[in-house]
Amino acid sequence: MQPFSCSLVSDRPPVVLNVPDAIERELVLPVPPARVWAALTEPDGLSAWFGTRAIVDLKPGGSLTFIWDSDGERFTRRGQVAAVEPPRRFAFRWQPFAGYENAPLSESPTTLVEFTLEEHPEGTRLRVVESGFASLPPEFRGTSFEQNTRGWQRELDELAAYIATLV
């Protein structure tokens, strides 16, 4: 009797079931919290470091749209403001991946991005936490977590460079 075997060949990325739920980053920026708050919440400030264009309705429940233009391609991510507590806390829910562009945000898998600001002797301590990866559909968990881990490093480097122009 010959043993039965089966293999699946696919060009799709592997499904990752277990990923950390959150990405956490912290940095100190050499400006007061009000300047960092403006860079996080005002469309011109956001557009200077987070993508190429941001549209923000800055109120709880308000809509957000982030646009990245890169190498002739456009990427758009939409979200909804979750918290506005000037100048200490700003949070939003967003879709960190493609595939649900036409679905209402309330019916789409999202993650929560939370910025917390506090005074620091050298300016402002900024803490960024994006959470909810463990509850994303399994086919999006691994790639979303990996891409956003790299993305936050790049975007926060761009925020630091933008803030340096304000000093």
C-alpha cells in the first residue's frame, strides 16, 4: 500500500495565524507638543511626511484619506478618526491593506493607530501604537504586520526630518 500525500502549490503568500497584535514606536522630537500635534493632525503637516496628500476631518467619527503617489502609482487608504485630545492624543482606525476599498469602513477589517504626545526635556516624546493585527483576516495578518512595521520606521524617519525643518 502506498502512503497518500498531497501538496499545494500556490503563488499566494502563506497565511499567518499568529502575529503580534501591535507595532509600537517611540521617539523624541525637538519641538513643543503643539508643533508635533500640528504635524499629526493638520492636512498640510501630515502631507509633509505621511504620504503625499492627507484629507482630515479632525473630529471623532470624522473621515481620513491618505494618498501615496510613488513611481507612477497611487495608493489610497481611508480611515475614521477615533480620538482627538489636543495636544496629547490622536487616534484613528484605518484599513492598512488593499482589498476592501469599496466596503464601508464599519464593515471592513481595520487597525487602530494611536499617537500619544507628552512633554519631554528635549521637546516632545511621541509614542505610536498600531494595534489590531491579530484580529485581521488570516490572509492579511502577516503581510500587514510586516509592511506596517517597515512603513512606520520609514514614515517616522520622514516625520523627524520634517520636524527638523521647523526648528
